[in-house]
Amino acid sequence: MSSVAPLIETRSGTETAPFDLFNPTPAHRDLRAMAERFSLDTMEQQARAQDEREEFNVELFRRIGSELGLFGLTVSEEFGGAGMDAVAEVIVHEEFSRTDPAFTLSYLAHEILFVNNLFRNGNDEQRHRYLPGAIDGSRIGGMGMTEPSVGTDVLGLRTVARKKGDRYVINGAKQFITNGFEGDYFLIYAKLEQADHRKITSFVIESSYPGFKVGKKEEKMGMKASSTAVLFFEDMEVPAENLVGRENEGTTSMMRNLEIERVTLAAQSLGIARRCIDEMARYAINEREAFGRPLSDFGQIQRLIAESHAEYEAARALVYNTALNIAPDRRNSLGAASAKLVATGMAERVARNAIQVLGGYGYVREYPVERLLRDAILLSIGGGTNEAMQKNIVGDLVRQYRKD
């Protein structure tokens, strides 16, 4: 991966320096150094303003591809990617989320939900046609799964595709689509007419297709610097060659991609928690005194900081261990659901603890922790709610332990 080859000195000396788990490779270390520097030196400078304007920074997003080469991390070099693994994705998502989780959410929708998804499930013609622009940042991608009346029950989707000669005609809508306003390419899921209700078919579509329409931009509690929109398909004609995989066989690929999505959402939670720990520790140790003593001398504050740090380290071990065990040829639904459940809940608690330590300053925008808490809440909803993760975990354990 030539774009991350130079080793850049990290800046963790003044912040929480997480233990490097699992003997990372030199490529992983270089990747973390690059992502950390871009996050702290560039993303940090625009995060608050973009949150207040509720705007996605498209120009900065494109630089990730054109200057850093951080799109297509899991794509083979044959198609312009870096040929790395899920651990690489976790590294970048953690580092980016330390400063701007909302921007990172748009990165995830493009990198995981479109680029990785199409690379793993598309054919060579589709890869050659769509991946170059997505990897160099000149095109923005996303994925359409959730629908207005269908959330966790993904097999209940109502978008319908009808075969018509050498095309498919698609009608339906997709709700809460990240990059919906800016996206050029989307991988969407639909049901063929007369198909079994459990059978799903996937397509890659372009926003320029007649019948493709973007609805309202959602006004959100958090993740404001990432656009979320409704997509409508009204007799949208899609060329037959844009069918991804085979008809009625999209369920497995959808579920497999959900696993890496959930692990990268968990990685975002790590980045949020790590920044919140940095903020509360610096404030309590160096910035605030009470009764003539540093705030960190008081037991209540020590408990909040210590529990936050311990929870972060435990979640980080789980997330990275899960990422190590994600591969295209095997499922890891139990690990992915566990990582998301643990890490996202941890991030909310740590962000709340940071606000408590900072007191009034935690509640105002001078410090980033109020924004980080707002952003963290989405992570326990997107990619499958944490209640769904609990259901999935028990379901996997039932299959594992049930007697024949």
C-alpha cells in the first residue's frame, strides 16, 4: 500500500495511548499513523463547524481518496485497492472517529457499504466499472437497505424489481440513507415479483438513472455532518448487467456485509470513547481544581475516569479480536453482534461520564464531548439496533448449544 508506506510519527504522547493489540504489522502501524495525523490535523479543524452547519464536507471527503488512498482498503490491488483486511478498516474508523464521527459515518457508508460490498459480491465487469471512481474519491457511494416501514426486519422490505427484457424496473423507497444527497452509486436490495418473501436480490444503481429521486434531508440529533436522506425509485430502469450476484441470492451477501459494518460501527465507538477519555482526564488533572486540589484527586471523579478507561480497553480488545476473525470465506455473526453491542453501549456511557466530569463545560460546545455523545447514540441504532444484536447473539448461541 504505497500511500501509507512512509511512517509518520504519531502524536499519542499527549493522549491516551492504547496498547497495540495482536502484534500489528508494519502496514497496520503506518496506516494508523496516517489516519491519526489526518484526523487530528485536518478533520479536527472542521468538525465543529460542519456539525453546526449540518453539512457533509464533500471536498475533504474526496481528499481521502485522491491524496491519502484510504478508500478501498479491503479491495485487491487488481482493482486499485490496498489489499488489506478488516483490522485496517477498524484502525481507520477508530482514528477518524476521535475527531469527527459524523464524517466517519459517511466514510463508512462509502467504504464498507458500497466499496467493500461491491468488491466482495459483484463481478469483475462491475468492479472495473464502479470501483475506480469510488476508490479515487471522484464518486461517492452508499447502500440502500432500510425502508420507511421496515427497519430491523430486513427480509420484510417492499422495494420491488420486475424483469423487463434486458432491464429491471424498480419501484420503492429507502429510508435513512447515508450519503443519500451526495451519492453517485448505491447498492440496493429489492425483491423480485413473485419471489419468496425471504429471497432478496441486489443491484448497483446510479443516481443519474431516470426514476431515481432524493427526498427530504433528515434533521437529526447527532451525526449532523453526515447527510441522511430518503431515496425513491419510480419505475427506475436498471440494466440487467447491474444485477449483483444472482437473482434471489442477495440475502447471504447482505448478512455477510452487515458483519463488517457492525464491527466498523463498533470501531467508531472506540474512537468516540478514546477522545472522551482524553478530554476528561486532561480536564480533571490539568485544568480544574476544587477546594485547592486537582479534580482528579476526588474519588467520584476517579471512578468515572477509571471505569471509562477500563471499559474502553475491554471493548477495544473485543472489537479488534473480532476484526481479526472476519474473512470473506467465513461468517462471524456472533462476534460482530457482540462487538457492536458492547462497544456502542460503552461509548455512550463514556461520553456521558465525560460530560459529568467536565460539568457545565461538558454541556457547552467549547468542548467536543456534547457533540460526541450526540453522535454516539446513533451507533446503537444503525446497522441493526442493539436490541437486534441481543436477539442475534441468543439465536447464534441457541444454534451452537441446541442438542440434536
